[in-house]
Amino acid sequence: MQRRKFLKNSGALTAGMLTTPIIAATDTYTNNPKPRTNVSKATIPIAICTWDFGNATAKAWEVLSLGGSSLDAVHQGVMVEENNLDNQTVGNGGRPDRDGNVTLDACIMDKDANCGAVLAIQNIANPISVARKVMEETPHVMLVGKGAEQFAYEQGFEKTNLLTEKSKKEWEEWKKTSQYKPIINIENHDTIGMLAIDKNGDIAGACTTSGMAYKMAGRVGDSPIIGAGLFVDNEVGGATATGVGEEVVRTVGSFLIVELMRQGKSPQEACEEGVKRIIAKNKDKQDFQIGFIAINKQGETGAYCIHPGFTYRTYTDEGHVNNPSGSYLKS
Ligand code: SD4
């Protein structure tokens, strides 16, 4: 199995940016808030993302370091991967479904719990931008398929052929031996989920993917589902997921991680518990990959992933915290 990197990229200190402890706001949902104590000094602004996407966090960092909002940071950050034709699991150049159509999923969520999503959209290179338009220009949260595409054209997005020659050739090869069966492919998971806190301490997140390669037409995973692939509560923190979306949807994974943080767990503890709950519900399955990343209001981060065969990976910071393009964690 080719080893993949599961990354936690941290935008961090540069000149003029102070580390300011952010005190968790009082929890308005319970009478017994448990803000974490004894946390290390917060480092904000900060941007983290799944996998090995240093260029994406560098872009997010650029926005944050100029005083931009966490919403703009995650939006522009994940767009780097949507536009990266070498990334065959996100945006333009993504692998198609089993019928040869590239269908994309994305969602975005801001500090005020505004959110927008597009599901199974075709012919649009930047689904995250359409998701943001859904959030900002419509009273809705989700638009799907043809409706999402139509909305995108109305908003001025261009029709783009997303199937690159490379992805087309690979799909044609796949058809020769696959017997046209959707596969739970374990090594084609490079969805980008990104979380950021800006200089005001406000949190936002974004998640975008072409989903599983050669999926059944119409299949949607967790990535565009608020609560599953992404969740932000500006009083507590944010989380986003990568891996087999069906498992994340079943456990409402990102919402779960944020709720665990609300109850007092650190982002790392919350990510680990989220993954372990999924494992516990899948004792008979040994062949899937799930990962979560999280940040809390104080600027602490966490990341946890399992790989096929249930090898747990606890990731440790490699220490590049002063590098805007991020510290990262390896499998
Ligand atoms: C999905 N969660 O569609 C996505 C796949 C993924 O990296 O994470 N790929 O199920």
C-alpha cells in the first residue's frame, strides 16, 4: 500500500502577529459549559487542512496574515487544490464516477453558522465558490446536481470540462477490469478540508472533493454535508473529515468532534474518539480509511486517522510551526 501523508498544516506566527489566548465564550447550549483550561497559548491566526496541501494552507495564511477573514482564508485556500489538475480527488481534474462524469461536492461554513453546499455538481471548476454563493445569495443550504449547475451559470460561473486526459485514461483502464462495480477505494482519498481562525478569533471551514473515484452515478459522501464532512461552532471550534464518507455520515462525524470539544475534550482527544467510534461500529470491516482534523477556540489543533487494517496513527507535530505553509503530520 502506498503510504499517504495526513497533514496538519498550521499557519502560525509571523512578525506583527501576536499569540493571544482566546478564552472560550460561554457555552449558550448547556448550563454546564466546560471550556478547556490549561491549554497552551493560542496561536492565531491559524489554518490547518487535511493531507499534504502546503500550497493551500500557504494561500490561506496569505489571506490571514493580511488581516483577512477566516471565511476568505478557507475559501481561497481550498480553491488552490480545486485548481490543481494533479490532484485527482478535488475539483478540476478529479476522477469521474463510473459513467465517466466528474461530479463535485463542496461546503463552507462561517462563524455565524451560515453555510452553503453543492452536491454532485458538474462542469464547474470551483464548487466551493458556488457553495459560498448558495450561502450568501440564497435562503438555502444545499443545491444539488443540475439545479446547482444552473445556479452557478446564473451567478456567472463558466462551463468547464473537468475530465482531464489523464483521469479519462485511468477510468478507461478501470472499466476493463472493474466489472463496473463501485469500489471502496482506500488510496484515493485526498479531499481537502480546511479550518481557520482569523485575527478576531473567528472560525470558518471549507471542504471540497470529487468524492470516491468511479462511484455510482449520484453517489454523495460526507464532504458537502454540514455536520458530517464539516462543522463549525464559533463558540467551541471546528472539525472536518476525510476518508470513506459513508462512515462519516453515519456518525455525523464533524458535529460529533465539535460536541466532544464542547464537553471539554481537546481537539486531539475529540478526533481520536470520533475515529474510534467509527471503528467500534465496524468491527467486521478492516479496509477503510477515516481521518479528522479539528481546532478549538483557543487555537489548539488535533488530527487522527486510521488506515486499512485498523492501524491507528497518532500524529505528532514535526515542529515547523513558524512556517506559514505549515507544520505537518505524517503517516
Ligand atoms: C467522500 N470523504 O466522498 C470523501 C472522500 C475523501 O479524500 O475524503 N477523499 O466520501
